[in-house]
Amino acid sequence: PSLKEKVMEEYDRRFGFQTEQMPRGVFKIDHYIPLCMGGANVAANLWPQHVSIYKITDPLEQELCIKMAEGKLLQKDAVQLIKEAKNNLDEAGAIFDRIRAL
């Protein structure tokens, strides 16, 4: 719990958000680069992810990791795609469709 609080405090400080004043239940502490894609379990790879984001990106993360495990997608490409989706939610659906087609 203390690491999660520190992650939220740091995120707010660095980016000017006020996540700590919002209901805690609408956030989860997420690995920005998922562990299954080689992301580290360190504070620098953790961020408070709002429900409106993880509802979109969690299924994509799972699909990307499956395609990597099947040998249909390189790790570097999966990492680039999840970053793209998390930073541009409008593109996440199209990315998901492309990955499912592999």
C-alpha cells in the first residue's frame, strides 16, 4: 500500500493531476510496460491507471502477450503498441483489431 501511495503522489506531482483526491476505487496501480512484455516491477514502471483506460488497454495487453507467446509478434513491437494505445486511447481499438488478425 505505501508503494501505491507513493506512485500516486509522484504521478500527481510530476504531471499536475490530483488522483489522490479522487475515489481510490477508480484507479489501479498498473505496470506501464506489462510484466509479460518484459516490464519491470519497479516504481518507475508503475502508474495510477484510471478505470476508463484499463477497461480499454487490459484486453489489448492480454492479446499482445498471447501473440508474443505464439511467436506472432516481437517484444519490441508489442511494447511500442501498448505505449501507443495507452497514450492515444482513440487508437487502441484499431490496434486491437490488427493484433487479433495476426
